[in-house]
Amino acid sequence: FPSHDSATLSFQVNFDGKVQDVRLLNSVGFGLDAQLIQAVQRLTFVPARQENIPFRSEVILELPIKARYLYEIQKAAGQK
């Protein structure tokens, strides 16, 4: 059973609001990790600004996942 009930990702939001350098800091398993990374890479953000000048910023995003529920489904299906 996974020890985490959330996935934590770190990434940079570039000057144009595009996401780059996505890293998984906390895995939940069940094949969700790669899907979460792909989903975050498709997002666009409003870039951080200082004195109205956009700059690159680091973001840490924590997403709650009902891992226990996924584990029970997987267990019931006879998978490991």
C-alpha cells in the first residue's frame, strides 16, 4: 500500500506562463505519476511579476489522491 495520500510536483513557470522542468517529489503509484506530470506540462499559468516584469518562478503543487481507495480497487481486481 502506498505511504502517501498526495502527489507533490515541482516545476518552473517560465516568463510566458509555460511549464518546464516538472519533477515528481512525492509518488502515489498506480500509474498516476506519469499522467500527473503530463497533465501539469499542458498547463499555462500567469507568470509571476515584479514591477510589472514577468520572471520565472518555482512552484510546488500538492495534489490529494485517494490512494487507499485506488489500492482497494486494485486489490479487488487481483492485481499487485
